[in-house]
Amino acid sequence: MRMAAIMGMVGLGVSACVAPQGGTAVSSAAGSYPVTVDGAAYTVDIRPGPAGQQLTRVGAVPVPGRTVTVARDGSAMGYDEGLPAKKAAVEACGSAGGRVNDGAVAQFASGTWVFKGGCA
């Protein structure tokens, strides 16, 4: 009986190590994923990073997950290409075994779109 209690406590400790703030385990695999959206080729990088933000009625709240960076192959993306970037992020996150945090706020930076907390 004592051994079962000790094993249970060890299990709780391990599970606490893998769940980020907010209690959602990040299960997507880090890496670069080639994606084609509407005939255009993109490279999507999924990496560990800080929590992003999601806008709600009560203000911005943290959204845990991996950072997703979307770049078009061959030329920089424009500020007006958020929708294709989101489509590429959704496809790559699914290929990585994760799920997209739809509410994660995207940022345009140096010809790429970045979704902090975009893939869990």
C-alpha cells in the first residue's frame, strides 16, 4: 500500500513537469514542415516558445503552445497575407500531431507570420 502511494506521488510530479501553465500539455512535434496552400509553397517552423495571447471579452489571456513561424518559399510574405499564413499554420500543426490554438494572436515580422502559442 505504501509503495502505491509513493508511485502515485511520483506520477503526479512527472505530469506536472510536462503540462505548461494553463494545464494543457503541448503535444506537437518541433521541426520544419513544408506546406502548400493555394499553389504557394511555405516552410512552417514549429518550436518551443513563450505563451502567446488570445483576445477575450475580459482582455488578453495567455495561450500556451509552441511558436509557429510561417515563411513563403522564395520571397517574403506581405502584411496582407495573414489568412494564407493561418492556413499553412493549421496544416503544419496537424502534420506535427498538434492542434491549432485558433485564438492565438499573430504577428507580422520581417516577411513572416508568427503565432506564439499557435500549436498545442
